[in-house]
Amino acid sequence: MSQLAVLSLRNRALIALVTIVAAVFGGLALTSLKQELIPSIQFPQLAVVSNYPGAAPEVVENELSTPIETAVQGVPGLESSTATSTANSSIVQASFRYGTDLATAEQKITQAIGRVKSTLPTGVEPQVVAASVDDLPVIQLAVTGFADANDAQRRIEQSVLPRFKDLPGVNAATLVGGQGRRVAITPDAAKGGSPQAITDALKQNGVLLPGGQITQGDRTLTVQAGSKLTSADDIASIPLVGTGRKLGDVAKVELTADPVTSLSRVNGKPALAIAVTKLHDANTVEVSKAVTGLVPSVQGDLPGATFTTVFDQAPYIQQSIESLAQEGLLGLGFAVLIILVFLLSVRSTLVTAISIPTSVLITFVGIQAFGYSLNILTLGALTIAVGRVVDDSIVVIENIKRHYVGDADKGDSIRLAVREVAAAITASTVTTVAVFLPIAFVGDMTGELFRPFALTVTIAMSASLFVALTIVPVLAYWFLRPGKPLLDKDGRAVDPEHQDAPPTKLQKSYIPVLSWTLKHSWTTLTLAVLVLVGTLALAPLMKVNFLGDSGQNTFTMTQKLGEAPSLPAQDAAAAKVEKVVKDVKGVDTVQVSIGSSGSALRDAFRGGGGGITYSITTDSGADQQDVRDRVQQAVAGIKDAGVLTIAAGGEAGSNDIKADVTAPDAKTLTAATDALVAQLRKAKEVGQVTSNLAASTPYLAVRVDRAEAAKHGLSEVAVGTIVSRTMRPEQVGTVEIDSTALKVYLQAGNVPASIAELRALTVPSATGPVRLDKIAAVEESAGPASITTQRGQRTATVTVTPAGDDLSAASKAVDAAIRDAKLPAGAKASIGGVLTQQQSAFEKLGLAMLAAILIVYIVMVATFRSLRQPLLLLVSVPFAATGAILLQLVSGVPLGVASLIGVLMLIGIVVTNAIVLIDLVNQYRRKGMSAHDATIAGAARRLRPIIMTALATIFALVPMALGITGHGGFISQPLAIVVIGGLVSSTFLTLVVLPTLYNLVEGARERRAANRAAREPVA
């Protein structure tokens, strides 16, 4: 590798040009990188969503959920499936292994559904939905202050949404909470309006049929028969064959609004929401800015209306990126200051510091080339790397300064200095980079999140090695001045690396300590082991989490009322909660969606819509956890508000623990779930405890008396069909009006509005009209509000929110509750949710660490050409845990996935300085020095660069570890704390314990070799 320096010195102008070009391309890449909060993640989940209007949960389960869930079991890569059946809808969630091609899986699921579609209810069209971070809205606007909701909706759909859709990077702009339109046909039985005749007429009209081609002269024309129905009048004018009348003569045909099934408000005012999603390759921040910039213009299309931003990813992303950039720049300043303090030369400091911006700019080019974005993971990696990318340059420039003294030839001095350290810094950089190779094989969300992090560090460190071996020697040639020659005690110039070179002040304070430890080797090693064991014993005291709270200034809250609440009842209950939440200090806006969460994607992957969902935006400068706690306290005092559950916002994941309860039947499942919930609520480590097992919902059951119905020539199915058609409209076609496809419904004229009216419903029969209650019992009954199954077995999920940030304590409490809860026979409970994710992530990262240690060992074997010496260096790895654990405990920051990534990075870092030290010791031994003398000489000569590199890295990470800016630190802060703590303890180990161990092992080999030589007879 030292040949790179030789080549660079021969082509100095070319190296300068390459540096400038790299900087320019890096700057261009930086300005064009898209900005996101976290890397775009494709969740390995698909949902099959089916609507079945008017169907009870048990009907939905039997006729939709079970057939679909059974059909998808054979899809390759399927890990698990869950079906949720609620009134009117079925949602089957299919989870796959990470890395599964979801496009192929989606095709396979669609094919599986196609094979059973003939057995599904008529008119039901299952839709397969995929989930990705890019599918979530970039920005969501609420429109309030309009006088006429229908007019406002029409204006938004016709003029506002198209303008948003035309913006660069926008994938879709959809209206949430709007009321659709339909064509309603109400037959008049007195005029002979037969539902079957009307249905047949609609099927036989408004159909376009191909009619072949006609060639006439020079033209070939296609023939098309029929014409579309384009208005309600067209439908009304359809003739009824054989009657001489039109459809409008026997039925009322009108264009009307869809029934109101959901409501939306912002800060207590009726609202329509506009959700904007981006294209996969689009820049989140730029899309948000474009939408926000267009708002004043589109506001003119809705006079008097107000546009309010209720959710926007961009400000938090910008804030997080700017915060990490500031911390990185502060770290860079600290690192440069450390170099200046040790080198005491502005020129040397500037030559060394140039490696930081150069390496970072080259990294930006690499990030863009691999298609990654600028997010808190990639920028956090760069910030972490700031202290590391300068290490190689420090070692090079420090060695150049040693050799370039007096009247020494500049070129020869630089080449000699680089040649001495090239192998060591190459090996140390390769080990730092190599530890990230196993990340490529870590699955789940951990691998998806941290793969860009690993790549960024790899590119940055590789660039730093290239800079240290090419650019730094050239800059040293141009800007360094010769230092004063080092003189021995006789006044003669001596090589700074020579064993007889006089020690510096720093070395004078270090050599006595080192000499004592070498003399008392076993005492030193025993003390080190005791410290290690004592520290590891403290490990159980650390808090544990998964990813932590992102601190984003949005969160959601759900509200569940009692049995079968009507829309007006939910509206009234939500109004009370809205008022209380809006008055909480730190809350900016409160959006409430009643009857739907306001997000189709959220509904699909959280078991359906319904209920009341609040989207709360807070002051970005407030303590987000504190605001959530105040909201929770405020709503706890509201009477008759049902169950209110708060979930943190952000994309990094939830800290909720889930317990899955399974049972053979619904009754046992309910008893088991209630027992577990009661047990969990006794634990002080637990905050909220909720269950998705809905209470029984009342419904009206029509039980047909088959014998009595048969007397009137009716079957049970015939009676049920008549009741179904009377109570709920039947879709019989579509019509295109004003370029919008509207559904056509056939509905009864006088729909029963009470139990008495339903009982009095007239049922046509062979013996004449008969009341429904003469052939069927109509009575109130109760059934489940929702039914959840996993592979056909009924399940319930109990969700537990930890009381604090210690996931370990909460998980122990959940474990204890599961053991202590007295579950009925046949019921089982197991832990899931974030705890399963955490355990899986910790297990895979643990294997990645073992693989990283093996890779580091292989690299060092190649470097030292020895199997024994690399083992000595690997002893430093467990000792690095000493500082990491202590600093985690002192700081109170929980141990999470980010911390383990820091440990993984630490494995590569801790052996770096050890490699540089042992490499020089081996050079001295090859020159004939004993192991003892070589150890003292090598450790003393490498003292300054080791301390410099360690302090440069530590101080570069201090701003991040302290969280000075207060934003975007939920991943970078624990990572920085682990690296700082581990680096402090490993540096002490490298300078004290490692030389002791090396001398003990290698000195013993020398003594054995000397004894064997003494025993051999002299020839």
C-alpha cells in the first residue's frame, strides 16, 4: 500500500486535481441526495382487504376470512397469517420473511384468491395491499371553514387535488373524509317495480360490445355496439322489455350522497383532509415544501376555507438532519483541536484535518451511487466516522513529522514514514470496515435500517485510507517544514524510531507505568480481569429497549366506546376529548377521525378502521414524552369516554410489548384475556394495558321458522335474501357521470327503522304477503364485535406499554404476569410485539459480533502472519465492554439495537490502535531487540498517535453523546455513548494491559528458545 504514496508523490498535480474533482462531485451528490427520516423500508407484509356490507363478524369470518386465510397458506415465504373479521369487512394479514420479493408474493396471493373466488360472496372484490414507508403520507392538510361541505369537496376534487398531483415527486393526493355519491334506484311495488326486472334491465343496457371492422376506401373502421349510461336520466329512460314502460316509470332514480359513515374535524371544526404521498425516489423534504408552497395558491379556489397542516414529515427530518450535521461539525472542530494540541503545528493539523471533509465528500458520492438517502442513519454514520476518518492521517502525519527533520530529504522522509505505517493503518482500516460485513446477513427491520449505516461507515473509512496514503503525503510534501532533529545524550542526531532516541515528556510519564506493569505482569492481568468481571456483573442493571422513542412531534390516540356505539354517540364522546386535549400545554393541533383512522394503509395493517382516532401534533420544541404524559393524565379524568390509548408517533417502531392469547373457543379466549389483563394491571412497571378482544356487540337476529316459511312456499335462504335486500342496498352496476365512476344501488323504498317495523316487514310469498314475524323470530342477540384468528385458531392480543424506557423491566413483569395469571384450560399466552423483535435483533446482532470477531482475526493473521499474536489483540474486545457498560449505566441511556451496532463498530475500533502498536513492536524485535525492550520501545513510540486517535474519536462523538441539539438522537446517542465508553477502556488496555500480555507470552517464548539453545551442545 505504501506504493500509493510513491505514485502520488510522482504525480502531485494529478492528485491535487483528483482531490478537487472528488470534492466537486461530493458537493453535487450532497445537494441531490433525497432527505428522509429513516431509510425507505418495504415491510414484508401484505393485507387482503375485503368489504362485505351488512355482514356480521361471524358471517364475515365464515364466508370471507377463513377461505382467504386458508387459500394463502401455500404462498412461498409465508411466515404467519392473521385474519380479523369485523362487521362489514375482512382483513387477512400475511407476514413474510425479510428479503421476500413482495411483487411475486402479491401475484401468488392474488392467484390463490382467484382459485377460491367462486366460493366467496357475490360482489366481494378482495384487494391486496402492500405496506412501505413511502406509502405513508408525506404531508396531510386539513381544510376547514367551508360553508357547504359538498361544494368544498367538489372544488377540492376538481381543482385542488389535480394541482397537488402535478407537483414533482408526488405519487398521489387523496381526499380523506369526503362523502361520495351514488345513483340510487328505489322500486315502487305499486307500479310494478320488480327488483329482478330492474336488475335485468341494467345488465342488458349501457354495455359496449366490439363489432369487428369495416374497410371502406382507404380507411379501416372498428365497429362498436351500444353506448354508456352517463346520467341518472339515462338510467331512468331504460325501457323495460315487454312492458311498454321505462325504468323511471316503476322506480325512483336519483343521484344522491353516500350514507355518512365517518366524520373528520380539526381543532373542533368540520374538516376534509388531503393526504399526499410521494414517489419512491422522491425527496420527502422537497415534496413537502412544494405542497406547502402551493397552499396559498389553491386557497383561492376555496374562498373562506383554511388549510391547516396536521402532519408533516419534513420539519422533523430537517431538524434531525440539521442537528446531526451541527453535532458532526462540532465533533470535527473538537477532533481538529485535539490534533493541534498534540502536534503543536498549524500546518500539520491542516494537512491532517483535510482528510475529514475529503473523506466525507467522497462518501456522499458513494451514498448516491448505492441509491441511499440522507437520513438519520447515514448522517449518523458520517458523524460517528468523523472521529475515525482522521486516524489514518494522524498516524501518517505523525510519523512523517518524526522523520522529516533537519536537512533530511523531504521525499525520502515522507516515503520512509509512509512505508513504516502503511501496512498497519491498512490492516486497522480493513478491520474497522470488515466488522460491518455481517450486517449484510442480518434480517428483520434491524438489517433494513442499519445496512445503509454500515455502508456509509465502510465508504468513509475506505476513503480515509485512500486519502491518508495519497493526498496526505502530497500535502505534507507541499506544506510541511522540517522539524528540529532529535538529539541523543551525546548531541548526535538520532532517528526518532531508534531505541536509543530520548523520550518525550509524555513518554517519560508513561514508561515508568509500563515498566511496573511488565515487572508485575500477573498482578496487572489479575486486576484487569477483576475489573472486567465486576463490570460484567453490573450489566443486568442496564435498561434495555429496542429502538427508543424518536421524539417526533406527532402521536396518535384511539378511543373505544361501549357496545355498538352509533356515529352520533361517537361524535359526542369525541367532542369532549377534543376539548380537553386541545387545552393541554404543548399541543398545537388535534385532528379526529370518527368511523375511520383517516388512513387506509393504517386501517389495513391494524385490523380495520372504525372507532375514533386522534392525530395530535405538538410543539416541536417541547419534551414529547412529557406532552404525551400530560395528555394521558388529562383524558384519564373524562367520564364516559371509553378506553383511550396513546401510541407514540414516528417511523422507528413502537416499544409496546404484546402478549398473544390463544384458545379453542370464544368463551375460553375471553376468560383467558380478561385474566391476563387483570394480572398485568397489577404490575408497576407497566403503563397502559389494552386488548383487541372486543366486547360482545348487540345485533338483531332473524331466525326463520323453516316449517312455517315452507307453508308459504318460502325457504330460509329466500326469506334471508328478502330481508337482506330490504335492509341494505344492493350494488347492481356502475355509471360514469362527469368523468367519475359512480356505483348504482338498488334499494328498498321503506327501510325499517325500528325493531317493530322490521317485524312488520311484508314478505311476498306464494300464498300472498305475509308479515316477517309470522315466519321468523326477530330478537336482539349478542355476538363478537370482531374475530381474530391465526391460521384458523382464535386469538387475542394484549398490548402493554412500558411505564418508562426500560423494556427489560417491563418484559419481566409481563413474563411474571403470564406465569401468575390463572388461565382457563386450553388457553395459552406468549410474548410478542417489540420484545420478540428485540430478542430476534439481539440474537442476530450477537451472531454478527461473533462473525465480526472472526473476520478481524483473519485480517490480523494475514497482517502479522501469526495465529498467536492476533489472539492477544482480540483480548482487547471484551475489555472494551467495560467502558461501554459503565457509561451506559452512568448516562441512563437504555441498551438497544443502536447500542449493539456501536459494540459491533467498537470491535473494529479497539483493535486498530493495538495493531499499530504491536506492528512497531514486531519491527523492533526483527531488528534484534528482546520482547521486553521492544514492548517498552514500541509502546512508548506509539503512545502519542494512539492517544491522539482515541481522543480525536472521543471528542468528535461528545456532542452526539450529550445530545446537544436535542433532536434525532434516539439512534445516534446510544451508539456514541457505547463507542466513547468502549474506546476509553480499550485505549487504557492497549497502553497497559496489552503490552503486559504480549511481553508475558512472547517473552516466555524467547526464554524457552534461549533455554533450548543453552542445552544444545556446542559444535
